[in-house]
Amino acid sequence: MIIVDSYWKNKNIFITGINGFIGSNLAKYLINSGANVYGLVRNEDNRTLIHYENIVKGITIIEGEVTNLKLIKRIIAEGSIQYCFHLAAQVEVGVALNYPYSTWETNIRGTYTLLEAFRESHVQIKSIIIASSDKAYGSYPEKDLPYQEHYALKASYPYDTSKACADMIAQTYAKNNYGLPIIITRFANIYGPGQLNFSAIIPDCIRSALGYSKFLPRTNGTNVRDFLFVEDVIVLYLLVAKSLSQNQSLSGEIFNAGTNEPVLIRELIKIIYKLLNNLEQYKEIEKLFLEKCSPHEIENQRMNYEKVNKFFNWKPKTDLYTGLKSSIVWYRKFLKYYYKSN
């Protein structure tokens, strides 16, 4: 799907974490719409979507830390930034568990550094979108699911806590104290072309089913998750940012987004192997499911799109089967290219 919206033509956009999964896809669609895109990367990495699809040629790339206040202020000033999508984060739950300090530095300090830079800036920023996560809510009993935007944040694991803290900081900057135009988004698990974090279950399974690796389940597969296709997410990000720029009373709002169709992880894995005509390998994986879920994984997480639909008339258009098929086509080409060139 090619998204082109003339509204974004010649707009100055700043994306933190632009070489990540969501940042790369967002940059791709903004460039198609004629935007001036500035992207912050911690380290240049050629094994990303922006390089693989040659999107990088349309981006002004700045290398540096999101915790560097002086650098962020310079980017904002020199780029006359009008819109910001804050996507930079340490996103791996396992890494966060083992290295909480560095995760909190990036996810918490990185957020307040960015927002402080905008607070001190003389640039008239129109929209700042903070990418949070459903994990900020922590664990709720099944009877209280799906998560609602007004729920208290009960995060306990390091990654979850980092997102909850960043959310509270963002709300502080959005409300009467400083009045920055900020919306916080808490989305379900996002998947699709360009997701190259192979600790995530969908790319890990697809890579394995295509014969490039061996998939090892981390739980017994009874966890319940909700999965959003990346193109639906990009449409929503652009819609939310545009709406906030036109209606500043939206500042401080939180929006959840899911599909309203959660799936058992064991079933998700089976679907992927079935789509790749590899059920024999799935039968072997089935024997490996652990007896107990990982103690660091929330058992059930479900989101809906009730509020975001009410405000913006948005709902996801891509069902799980369609999204997985599209992803498989992309990974088949990418993995062939990647392993051939390495």
C-alpha cells in the first residue's frame, strides 16, 4: 500500500529511531508524500528497511543519542521541526530485564530530553506523538480486558516500567505545566515488512519456517496477544498527528489501538507454518512448548480501538492472515538478499 497525502508536502518532520521498524515505515510514507524528513539514529546500520528499500536517500540522517539535549535542540532549530514522532526506544523485553539501567536511560531519559528540548525551543511545534506500548498497563485479570485508556498503569517488569514512566512524563509536558501538543499512543504488537528484530515472534517464526533458522518457543504458547499490521499503524500515526495540529485540545490524550481479535500464541505460530506449507516443522515445535509461561511475560494482553475510532473514525483494515501473507512475501525477498550478501 502506498500512502500519499498532500497535507505532508514540505512539512518538516523529526523521527527519533528512524532506522527502526516503525520509523523506517513511517519515513517511507512521509517521503512519498513530499515531507522533509529528519531522522535520529544511534548507530548507522545498513541492515534496515531504510537502506534495503533505499529510503535513506530522502532522509536527513543525524547520528547521535536521544539523551543528548544539545543535539536534539540543534536538530529542532536547524530543521524548523513542525511534527515529531518519538519512536526511539530499547524495545526488547529480555534485554530490559538483563540491562534495566540502559533501557531506562533510553526510554525514560530519552523521552524527557526530547520534550525538554521542545519546551526550550522557539520553534512552533504542532504535534508530538509519543509511541508507548500496551505493556505500560502491566497485568490485568482477563475479566478487565481489553485495556482501557483510563486504567492505572501497573507495570512491574523493566521494559513495561520504562514505558509507563515515559508516559507520565509526557503527560506532564502536555498539560497545564508546559502545554506542549502531545498525544500518547499505546498500540498492540506491531508486525509487518521491515521488522528486523528477530526476537519478535512473527519475524522469528517466518525466518525459521523459510529454513534460515530454528525456532525455539519461549513459553507454552498459551499467552494471548493482539497484532496490528504496520501499514494500519502508519495510517493512524499520520491521522493522529495531523488532527492534533488542527485541534490542540487533543493534547494529553491517550489512544489505544488493537484489532479486537486477539490470538493464542500457539495458534499464531501454527498459522505461519501453515501459510508456508511447513506443518511438519510445526509438529516438531509443538513438542518444545514449555510447561509454564515465562515469568517475565504478561499472560494476556488485549487492546481495542473504541476510543480512537470515536475520535478519528479509524479501525484496522488488515486482518491477520492478509498481514502475515504480505509479511511472508517481504521476508522471502529480504532474507534471500541478506544471506546472499553476507
